[in-house]
Amino acid sequence: MEQSEATDQRNRSSRGYLAVAGCTLIYVGAMYVLMSAFSAFVAASHENQMNPQAEGFASFGWLADVFEFSPRGLVAIGLLTQVVLGWILGIFTIVAGFKALKGKSLSFVRKVSIANLFYFPIGSTIGVMALLGLKRPSVKAQFRS
């Protein structure tokens, strides 16, 4: 009887962990998307500062800065990278959070957690937390059932 109670306690603990990890992944993914939208807004306002009478690449606005080696070009590259990677990683992180809540696709949640390690500082923290929890046998068992 005690062994059954201990197993039930571990299962409840694992379900609780998956709920916390899933909600955290959803929240962090939403923050990635929102911060990327903010970066896109900054890039769009940067475009309005360009000379409207400019010719050549400059007529493309802030995208022209990507092709010139200058501080403005480096800022444009950073913003473009933030927007694209933030949207992609944000959407994948949200999907991984929902999969963790449902206990589906352990490998997908693990891969997205590894991808989050490169998004410093919050992504690496969440990635380590998720990877350490996903190694527990009781959590792995929740994905199978």
C-alpha cells in the first residue's frame, strides 16, 4: 500500500512539474514574440528616419543599412535577427509548452529546450530548467501515458 501511495505522489509531482514547465514555456514564448514585435516596431520607426529622396539601396529604408558596414548597419542586422529568431523560437516555444502540458512529444520539447539555451539569459535559464526536469524518469513516464 505504501509503494502505491509513493507512486501516486511521484505521478502527481511529475504532472505538476509538467504543468509548471508547460506554462513557463508558453509564457517565455509569448515574451519572445512580443519582444520581436517591439524590435520590428523599432526597425519600422528607424526606417522613417531615412531620407525619402535617397536613391539605390537607401530607397529600401532600414533594410539598406544591412548591406553597409556602419553602426546603423549593425543595428539593422541585430534588429532583423531579433525579429526573425524571436518569432520562430517564440512560436516553437509556445507549441512546446502546450505539448508539455498535454504530455506529448518529449523529443520536441527537449529540442526546443536545447534551442532556448542559445537565447541568453532567460532562454538559457528556462532551457536548463526544462532539460533537468525532462531527465527525471517519472516525468518521462508522464509523456508515455
